[in-house]
Amino acid sequence: MNPMQILQSFISKGLSPQKIAEQMMGNNPVMANLVKMANAGDTDGVEKVARNIFKEKGRDFDKEFSEFKSKFK
């Protein structure tokens, strides 16, 4: 199952974005930190972590985020 299908599955169950993140986080400290930052309204921090993860994996955050957003139009 690709990430979009996973998200659609959670959404179809009526879960909020916060609950979706909690389900996906499990025992992952990076995800736990991201949820904490998001709850505190630290969107810059969340974006910085995401950009670092993409950079470590040799991927283009801006390109992939743009493609991700286009799926919701």
C-alpha cells in the first residue's frame, strides 16, 4: 500500500490528521517530535525536519511536496 492509500484509509475511517499522525508514529521518536512541533504550531520546525529527511535520502522536497499537493486538487 502506498502512502496515499494509507492516508485515504485513515481518512475514510473518520480519523483527524492528528489521530492519523499518532497512528503512524508508533514508537518512532522523530514522528513523536514532529507531532509535538505541529501541536505547538511550529510549522517551520516541521518543514525543516521534512526537508532534512528528504535531503538525507537524496530526494527533492519541493518537487515531491508539489506533486503531493496536486493530488488534493
